[in-house]
Amino acid sequence: METLDKFDLAILNELQIDGRLSNAELSARVGLSAAPCWRRVRALEESGFIKGYRAEIDRQKIGLGVLAFVRLDADRNAGDVLRGLEDAIRAIPEVVSCHYISGTGTFELQVVSCDLNSFSRFARDVLINLPNVKDLHTSFSLGEIKASSALPLGHLGAGATRPPQGLASRQTREASK
């Protein structure tokens, strides 16, 4: 298997900065002609390196001024019981992120809300009533210093990441065209 090359990394970097780039703009930025650039983007999508494209919406502008970090403790951390709680959490739109964590607690949730009163109602009516929930501990964001979904790519020098078979061979053929 071969690795992601400098063009793949450049494509990933540019699309993280602006996912709305046209293929012509992207190809100019990464130094490829349009057709090979387009094929590489499709290959990166098909192999799962690029999972999707979406608009980044300013939560403040749409009236979601509260960002809460909720550590949720499950009563039992066993099989089906925990999966039921995970499924219930996935179904709640106000929960924008959820991580299974080590240390104290079972899950760390990021929850958005209009204001403190609506968050309080949400916590009392929804979160504490989820299946298998023992306790909640909440911290509130007092100000966002950095919020980005862009991932660092500097560690992906030559040879660092091996794509699934098929992607590398297509890329090798494209580069030789």
C-alpha cells in the first residue's frame, strides 16, 4: 500500500478551509490540472477520508447563546443498557457532540440552548430522564476562544497515513497522466 501524497494532503487542507471551492479553484491551489484533482477528491470521498460537506452556522446568530458541557454519569455501564442511552442521546438535536470518556462520568456532551432558563428546562425534562442516567454535572462556556472542526494535517508527512487499497493505485495512475 502507498501513502497519501502531498497533493492529497493539500486537497484535504484546502477543503477544510473552504469546502465550497470549485474544482477549478481547488486544482489551481494544489497545483494539479482539473481532471486529476477531481478524481483525487472523489477517491478521498470514496475511501472515507472526506466524510461530507456542510455549512458552519454561527450559533449566536441563530439564537443559541448557551453552550453547556454536560458530564453524564450512567447508572450502569453494561452492554444493551448503555447502547440504549447512546441511541437516546443521538436522537436529541440540542446535543451537538457526545463522547464516551474516561475518568469521572460516562459521557461528555456539548449542548446548545437559547438561554439558561431553556437549558435548565431541557436538563430537567430531557437529560435527567434519559434511560440509565444517574447524575449530570454541567459547566457553561463563558466565551469561545477557538472552535474549529478542521483537523491538523502536519503529522501526515510522507508515509504517515496509508489509505485503503485502490485509492493509492488510482492516485499513482492519475499522477502519471
